[in-house]
Amino acid sequence: MKKFYRFSALILALVMLAAVLAGCGEKAPKEELKGVTEDTILVGNTAGTTGALATIGGPFNVGIEAAFAAYNAQGGFNGKSVKLQHYDDGGVAAQSVTLTEQLIHEDEVFAIVGNFASNCVAANLPVIKEANVPMVYAAAGNNELLNEAAEGADRGIFPVQPLNFTEGRMMILRAFAPADEGGLAGVKVGVLSNTVEASQTMLKGIQAEAAELPAAQKDNIVYQNATSSDFSAAISAMKNAGCNVVVVTVIGSDFTSALTAMANANYYVPVLTSYNNANAGVLNDAATTMLADQYVDVMTNIPIFAQAWLDITSTEYFYNNADSALLKTYETLGLAQAGVGMGGFKEEYWAVAESIFNYCTAQGMSNAFAMSYDSYALAGYIAGDLFCQGLKELQAQGKELTRANYVDVMESKEYQVAMADKISFAGGMRSGVQSFALTMFYDAFTVNGGAYHSAASVTVHGLTSIEDYRALIKG
């Protein structure tokens, strides 16, 4: 009998072991689904909607909300509507981190959509990655976002807006590319930088791309890094070296200071700058505080070009939707003729502008017209729209709504960025868009005998990719 009991005990132990081993082969526990209810997908962001960044953060969130409204109106994700939970961080990094942690751990959002402002993005990224929360779009070009082979938690980070490093690559290629292909046909190119992080990151991108250029270009780049806001010495060095094109990586008021230094040195060669300076307002001479007396000299004698990652212009398309309240507003303002329509912009732009205008009108906002063309609202729309494109693909593939599945589908195909080029996150590529148009500044009008000037810009070459220019230059 003792042998029988021992045998029975052995059999029982083996059965239990088999059950344990069988359990090891079962599927892992299902991902805990956060931010999703029967009728809602909750996402969040923090952005400065008060304080110094209010004129950027406010419109940016309006654009996101407009994209969500358009998606929800089409039925959402199997009937679930996307909802944005936003907190105002005032543009303060520490506050942004606290509020991002609240979004993730208390509100339990499904994803972050529209991480906002360079300082806040840098502070928030570790928090977002640690929680394995997907992040779609950063309103910043931080180098921390760059990853060409993302793994683990890094896979959930999806930058769209151009990263400074990536744009640096494009800037040096465009400086040397032929003029008839949207380049500046540089023979010897000067590169002006300063110690600001964005400028230094663009410079690193320029240097990385320059290392791969043919000797005819690589050996004809003159680097000048200014350690103060006085660019006169750097400008003189590039002029004396015979640079016929200058790439300016400094941004904001430093950009206008560099242009002023060029005018003071009678150095009149084409300038190429970042999309960060593409807003013509950076050159406007309000109350003669920007370029002041040098404004006319600069605008008359220096061809100023900026890159742009959105291309909304068209010389052929006329928008003439008789039911459009937005178009009627243009007609009321005398900017469009009834029955003829409004020219100058692509059909795709009008679809976005209409969505923003309709959303703002439905919310009773008095600035609906201004929001329809606000560049920051357009950027916000891109952020919201791309997040929703991922949801559409997830639904099309018939996959369950989980964060892991969402990340997978974002890597599964190319996505069309509204008003821009396509973007791919396949293989862990996280470098932002890699195609840029070329815009040129001009003096739009003067008043009071020239005491006040207003700059504007026009697209002179459509979207071109980094690979296109590499092929042109390297033959």
C-alpha cells in the first residue's frame, strides 16, 4: 500500500507540474485597457494656454479638438469618440511633468496627443516612456525625440513635426542643390550657428549629412559658431571666405540680428533658414523694433528663404463650395468673388480649414475665421488627425483597441500627414517628416512713409525629400 500511495502522490505531482507547464504556454495576461470606456477614448496633453505661449498653445489645442470632432462625426472607433483632457502648464516644465503624471496615473489616458514646447517635451518624455503610454506628435524639434531604431517603450513615441537634427540634414543639401530643383545652388556655403540647443542640434544634422557629401561640397562649407548675439565677426568670416550662400540655424530674434549684421557688412547673398523662422511675423517691423533702419536694406538686397514642412499653396485650384460658410466669410471680406471662389490654396488645405472653422463656429468662438488659417491651429489639427488615422487603421485591421496594438499599426504602413508629405515609423524610425518646401520672404507693404513694414512669404518650390536631394547631389 505504501508503494501505491507513493505512486499516487507521484502521479498527482506530475499532473500538477503538467498544469503549471501548460499554464506557461498560455497567452500572457491581457493588457490593462486604460482611457477607454464603452463610448469614449480619453487622450490628453499639457500645453501653455496662458502665459507667454498662450498664442501658440491655445490655437494648437483648437486644431486638435477640430480633428477629433471631424473623426467623431464619422463614427469614431466602433462608435467610441475621442476626447481630449487638457491641462494648462503655462509653459513651465516642472508643472508640465506634474500634470502629465496626473494625465497618466489619475486620468489614465489612453495616449498623449500633442506634447507641447521643447522644454516641456524634454521633461515629459521619461515620464511617458516609463508608463508605456503612446505619444503622437510633439510640438517641438528636440533631439531627444530622434530615434532611427526605436525599441521597447521608445516605440510608443511618434514625432511628426520636423526634428532639428533632421532639418539640419536637409538644409545643407538644399543649400547645394540646383536652383531649378528648389535649391540655392551654393558653391561655397557658410553655416551660422550659436549656442542655443535648437541651433546646435541643426548644426549636428548639417555636419552628419556633410560627412556623406562629395568632396566638392564637403570641402566648401565654412562653419561659424557665435557665442553671443553679436554675429558681426561670424558674418565677416563667411564674407571673406567667399560664401555665396549662408545657412542660418539661429532662430527668433537671433535670426533678425544675423540679417542685420549681414546688411551692416554689405553682404548680400541668399540666406536659407529653418522652418522655425518661416513665420513672416519674425521679420515684421512693428514699431521699428525688429530690424528697424536695416529692414529695407535687408528685404531689398538679401534673398531670404525658409524651409516649410507644410505646402498649402496652389496656383491652379479654386475653392468654390457654395455651401461653405468659411468661403462666404472670404467673400464678405472681399477676398473671394461669389461664383468664382478663392484661389491660392490646395484642396487639402481647405478640408482642414473648413474642419477648424466649423468646430470653432459650433463652439460659439468669435475667432473662428482667424483660427481656420492659424498656423498653430493647423499644426494641432495634424496632431489630432494622425492619432485618428492610427485608430482608423486599427479598426480596418480588425484588431483590439490596446496600446500595444496601436503602436503596432502605427509602424505597419505609411501615413499621410495633412498638408505635408507621408511619414513612416516602420522599423523604429522616429525622425519626423523628411520633406520640405521652400518659401521666400518679401516686403508685403509699407505705411506711414515706410515707418512700418509687413513681411510675407510665398512658396517657391514644393515638397522635396532628403532622399531626392541626396540623389541629385551625389548623382
